[in-house]
Amino acid sequence: MERSMRSDLEIARDYRLEPIGEVAGRFGILDSELLLYGPWKAKVDARAMTARLADRPRGKYIDVTAVTPTPLGEGKTVTTIGLGLALNRIGKKAIITIRQPSMGPVFGVKGGAAGGGHSQVVPMEDFNLHLTGDMHAVSAAHNLLAAWVDSSILLKNPFGLNPEKVTYRRVVDINDRALREIEVGLGGKKNGVPRLTGFDITPASEVMAILGLSRDIFDLRARLGRIIVGEDHEGRPVTAETLECAGAMAAILKDAVNPTVMQTNEGTIAFVHAGPFANIAYGNSSVIADQIATRLADYTVTESGFGADMGFEKLCNIKARASGITPDAAVVVVTVRALKAHCDRFDIKAGKPLDPGLFEKDVAAIDAGLPNLRRHIANVRAHGIPVVVAINRFGNDNEEELAYVRAKALEFGADAAELSEVHGRGGVGGEALALAVVAAAEKGARFQHGYELEDSIENKIRTLATRFYGAAEIELAEAARESIERIEAWGFGNLPICMAKTHLSISHDPTLKGAPEGYLFPVRGVRLAAGAGFVYPLAGDMMLMPGLGSRPALRSIDIDENGQVQGLF
């Protein structure tokens, strides 16, 4: 089916919105559990709902992941939402749990995360802009601690922080490359002690990871206290609890801990909560939202960021350990376009016209890119989870090529492979996919983590690189080795790994397409997120603050004569 020439925003505004209380009520949420933010969105009282639903059995849990995406994205979020719509259409009570988008990509080139076409969370402009303020709360809590670190050093340094060993940076939810490396404390003694630091983007904040991985407000409060901001003069870690700041941070986040509930264009609900990126954080929505959704619904459909080497792996090895909820099946989204991109003959750049060759029949190009699909299917199966491949169909796709990809997916070990037309047709365009997912989930998963926590940090990194990324060996920079030694000496060697690497390749190098093998996987640094509960190595040339391009989306976004947002996708 041809993709509509109308924008996602125009399509979203065609749908008649219902009061969010009515939609939520159909899925078992009580009026007394809703904290309204206007007529179309609300937060849910997580403590009340968790207590009320504690004795209910969990429904099936489905994760949507993908092959390595092109810079344009390949429709993973629209598939997540469309699958939820389709499951409801075939008689299953399904709820969607997804992340809140960062405004950095929204105003940059990536776009929003509300789905698209006829499979959206609405109102999409609310979804993509501010929502209920959680991003700002995370930024405020994070930066309160950063401000107190510098102020306490200036004001007689009662906590003994070594100014040269402060590791805690600031965050902002905008792509601002000018803030990557800065010097603070300039302008005289009253303005602080000068030192080098910088900003990361809010989704990379440890506070964001803590929000997503906490089981409740009390777990969140305890995790905030474990954040390490640097070292004292004896080389011991200094925490937010030591600085007596964790309580104030928790107070800022007391409402953010509650998931936001919104509606889809077909009258189902979606929980929207937390917003960590998958290339620089753990890349999944919140544990709290999953705890609630899986008790309310027959099927909970969630999404992991980027490919099965990124968010899906982190779901299995970080989030599942925090939540105790493991997938019953996984969907790997693929497109003909993405497979051709991985033959390394086409140059795809966001905001630039696509190479016409992508739309010409070229089975050889698909063949060259198919190892990428094979690797992602293998990565899912390595965790003992049934795999369904969703072939996200574009209007100019060739029927023979689509059939070829489907046959190859089955050959590579997928339990099923189905075309998905949820962008153009909504839930009805995903019914075959939904039936396949139900069948796969009923088979039963034999879930296993990708590595044991008792392994050394170095060996856990090596396992990820060699088993899931295709590397021959890892290469640790001296700074990385020193960090590992320090982290293990502090007693944090048994934490899971949250790899910070490019999302544009299974490897560390965005120019390596397909499924590279036999290379050295370089790790230039290793950081500790003690509050979030993981160690994150920095692989390759990975930055934690994106930048704006020459033609970002912000140049097209405005307010029209009716006071409505325009130019938003």
C-alpha cells in the first residue's frame, strides 16, 4: 500500500479523541488512579495500581526490536503500536509500553517516536513535546546534584571531594554540541572552582536510567543515593547520599515516577514512561509501566531501541534483571530498504533524497545485506526467545523481493515472518503479524541471560563483543583498564554491562555494514552507573551529546494561525 503523502500530524488530527479516563477505564484503570493532565493524557498512580494488581497473573510480554537501522529508521515504533492495535483487533487485550521521546531528535533530524501513519499514539504533538514534564524533571534532578557538587567544593568542601576527580556532568534535552566540553567556575572566586566538565543529553543521564529501572518511588530514592559523583582525596567514591542531595532529587521526581497513559488512534492505551536512548543508555521504557501493563493486559507490547544488538540485548541483560519480566516472544522489524542499505552500495542520509537504486529490483543487493538480518535473529534466539520477523512494507517494494526476504527469514530460524502494513492500514494491516506473534508466544520461551553477572567486567564486555557483535577480540585502552580495576576494587564488578556504541552498525564502527566479523572491538573508556546498576563501556568514537545538522527539523516547526503546532512530521 502506498504511504500517504499527508503528514503524520495531519493524519493524527483526523482521529476523534476520547477523554483519557474513558479509554483507560476500558482497560481496567480506575478513575481514582488517574492524575489528569488535561482531557487527553494522564499519569497513573503507580503505587495504588501496583498494590491493587499485585495478585493478578502476568500476561504475555512481547518485545519489538529490529535489524540495524538506517539513519531514517525502519518503522520499529509504528510496528510496536500497530501490533498492539492488531492484537486488540483479533480479540486480545493488549497494552503498549513505550519511551518518551527526547526533544533533541524531535528538533533535529530523527523525528518523534509516536509511531506514524495510521498507527500512532495521539495527540502526537503532546507526545513529542514535553508530554507531562518527566524529561524536565529528570534534567532538574540531575543538574541539582551537579550544582551542589560544585557549590560544596567552593564552600569549604565539607564532603572532601577531589575537584580533579569529579566525574558527574550536567545534562540538557537538546542537541547542543557546543556544550560537549566546557569549563565551569570562571569569572572569579564567587563563581566556583574552575574545572573542565561538559553536558550529556538528558536521555543519557543516570537519573533517567534510574527512573526507568526503579520498581517504585522507594527503590528510586535508594538508587539516587548510590549515584557516584567522583572521588575524595583518598580515592574513595563519593555519592549523592554522602552529599545529602538524594532526598531532594527524589522530591523533584515524585510525579515523574508515575507512568503517563495516552490513547492510540484506534482507542487502545499506551503507557509512556522514561526515555533512555539505546546507543548510550539502556534503551527501554520503564519497569514500573511494564509491571502495571502486564497485570492489566493479555499482551503487553514494548519496544527496545535500535537493533537486537542494542536495546533488545539490554532488555534481556539489564532491564529483565531489574524487573523480573522476560519476553515471551520478540519481533524483529526489517525492510527491503534496510537490507539493501547493508550491502554498502547506497549512501543513506537523514534529510537527503534517497538513492533511486533502493527502489529498483535488486535481489543481489538484498543478498549482500541479509547477514545483518541473520545476526539479529541469532541474537534474539541466543536468549531463548521465539522470533517473528515483521517485514515493514513500503508502497514501492517489489513483491518478489518481499517474498524472498520472508523465505530467508524463515531459513535463518525465525518462527514466522509476515508483512506489516500498519502504517498505511492501522491494526487491520497487522493482523497476520499479530496471529504469528500469538502463536510464537504460546510456544513458550526458554529465556537465558547473555552472560553471568559473576564474570569479570572485561569478560562480560568480551562476551558481548564476540558473541553478539561478531568481533574476534576486544581491545581495552589503558584508561578503560584503569577504570575497570577501580570499579571492581569498589565492589561493583558484578553489575551488568550497558554498552555505549553506534547504532548504525552491529560493530563499533558505523561504516561497517551488514554483519562484520573478525575485527577488534575497541573500548576507550568505562564508566560506572552505580545508582542505575550497570557499567557502561564507551566503544569506538561514541559521544553522549548529539549535534544539530544544517537542516534540522526545528526550521520547519511553527505555530499556525489557529495556535496549533505545524511542521511536526
